Amino acid sequence: MYEDVITVLKERRSIRAYKPDDVPEDVLEKILDAGTWAPTGQGSQSPLIVAVKNEQMRKTLSAMNAEVLGVDIDPYFEPPVILLVFGRTEHRTCVQDACCVLVYMMLAAKSLGLDTCWINREKQMFESERGQELMAAWDIPEGYEGVGALSLGYAAQDASAPPERKADYYRIV
């Protein structure tokens, strides 16, 4: 059973082209639930996850992210779902906790036959006036910041083979 986890770790790739196929609700809920099992500093469970399926909202987020990046493309790669993770700034491990949530969801997605890509710039997006309005509309309390996001869906093309691991990647002392 544990070899399956290692296989998922080795086979997961960042996907930058998605089919328009919807992610089934039960599968999405399994991925979101997996995120809630991520480790958090002092067991705080402080990160918040927002799953965005609404097409117009995904376009809004894409435009916000593209503006921060300074490009005129969809930085999320047009997935059927965007998963946003917010961290509670009063926690010293705010970013680390939210990152663990993102990783758990990436691995859960892969194990369930879906693909992801980690997306950045959510901190800047949600510091903006429009970002603050969205957070309020989603009932995210003050004191949270955007940490990262995942594009989520079914890959539209096969992932490329991973590069060989560098020989000096780790040390045992």
C-alpha cells in the first residue's frame, strides 16, 4: 500500500492544459477533505480552502492573476476548478500550513485520476481591493491572506517525462 503513495509522488506532474470536463462533486470533496488532513502548526487547522467552479469567477481570478503577473493569458490554464488556499496571518506557520494543504490536495487529486498545477500570486491578488471584496463575499474573516492555488482538472495532454533527479539532492549525515 505505501508503495502506491511513492508512485503518486513520482508520477505527479504540473499540468498546464485541461479538458473542459467537469470534476465530479464526490471526487472534488475527497480532494478537499484530503487538504483538511494536512499537518498544521500546533494542530491549528487554520488554513481555509475555497473551491471555485463557477466559470465567471474563474475568469475573474484569471484576470486578477494575469494582472499581477503582467501578462494577457490565463495563468491558471483554463481548468474546470481552481482551489484557493488562505492562511491565517497570526499563525507563525501560516504559509507552511497552507502549503501543506496545497500539497495534500495535489497528491489526492493525482491518486484520484486528476491533475493539478500549483499557481502563485494569490497573496498579491487578495491584498487588492477586489481580492478583499471576494474574501468578504466568501466569508473569509479578516486576518487571512492568499497563499497559493491549484488548477484542477483532467489533463488535455500527456505530461512530459520528469528530469533525472540530481545526484547531490540530499545528504545523510
